[in-house]
Amino acid sequence: MTDRPHGDDWWQGPDGRWYPPENRPDTGGSTTRRDAAPSPDAHRSLTIATTAALAASAATGAAGALGFMAESGGFEPDEIAAAADPVAALGSASVPLTLWTVAAASSVVLLIIWMYRSYRRAEDRGAEGTTWSAGWAVGGWLIPLAAFVIPKLVLNEIDRMTHPGTGAPPIEERWKGLPTLMWGHWWWALTLTSTVVLVLGLGAVAEQIDSFTMVEQTYRAGLQTTAAGLALWAGSSTAGAVMVWRIGGRLSRKRPGGKATG
């Protein structure tokens, strides 16, 4: 018995202590089962979906970068002024931008869900001394300014708690100080950089489209800045896809006999 569970199937007795599944009594009235973390198969499916969404985000980001670069060299101010809406005014870049917007939004939503469920599975390995929680995997994205830091700190704990160097559960505090994937660092650095560049580029483009007197040089610079932001986003999504696949693989792996290693 122990003060904390060491697996999905541990049960809590009336004394408040946790017991292994082989000691579960036949009568279940006096015991309560802990809410189970996502199963290995369910987590594997989520990992595949999130990786695919990030790959789509990378592909559409690259296509968008090419579209904006092409538009920067061939736009006509009169056609832009006559366009029915701001998106149509972008000409050859309008379709790639729309596809990227849908793909990027989908990948972010799935990534947040993946982080939440990954943290639940990771802490279920008997980790001690954690700073964050599964709730921060969602809430950390919603706090202004802190959203530039907290999601990466939460991811670092997931990465370390699933590191092969932790050994078999319960991992206690062995996860602390272990290295994190370089892919995670690239993902976060490129995500922050691309977000800033895209805000600047799209802001300049929108301002010129809405202006009665377009400054062609400023509009062209906005298109090219947006292209650079989309290229950086493509790199971020690529690094994110590798990161999710690597960490998700650790949590989806099973021991002989069907038990998940995580």
C-alpha cells in the first residue's frame, strides 16, 4: 500500500491508502477507483491525429509563404481596391491563407488536448515534486503574457516525466534534471517568432488594403513579411510534429502483457 497510486488500475481503500490491483477485494462497495488516465490506444490515436494536424499546418504554411511571395511581385493596386473583401484582395495568396488558417487552428486545438492528456498519463507514472498540472496544459495558453512561457514549462515536465532515463514507475523525483527534446525548443522558439512576424506582416497588409491611398512599397513589404512568418510557422509545425510523435510514442508504448509503459 502507498499514499499515492502507481498505475491506472490502483484502487483506494477506506483508509485513504492506495493498493495494487492484485489486492482489490471482490466486493467493490468500500473502495473507489481513481479516474483513469487516457488508455495507451486512445493516446496513440490522439498522437497520430495531432501529428497529422501539425504536418498539415506545416504544408499549408509553406504553401502560404509561396503564395504571398508570388503576390508581392505581381499585385495590381486597382484590382485590390476593387476586391469584394480583404481576403479576395490578396489574389493568389487568398486560398493558401484560408487553408493555413483552418489547418493552424485545428493543430493548435489538438495540441492543447494532446498536452492535457499527455500530462495526465505522464504524472500517472508516480512522479513527485511537479510544479504544474494537467490543467495548466490548457489554462497556460489563456493567460496574457504568461502564455509565452507556461505552455513550454508544462511541456518540459511532460518531456522529462516520460524520459527513458526515469526507469520503471513509480519514477518519484528521478525525472527532475533530465534533458528535454531539442525539437521542443525549436518548436517553441519558432512558434513565438512566427507569431510576432505574422502579426506585423498581416497588420501591414490589412492597413494598406483599407487605406484610400495605398503605398505600394509598404504593401509589398507586408506581403513579404507575412511570407516569412508563414515559412517560420511551417518550421515550427514541423518541429512540433516530431516532438509530439516522439513524446507520444513513449506514452503509447506497452510492456509485454499489454500494460502501457507510461
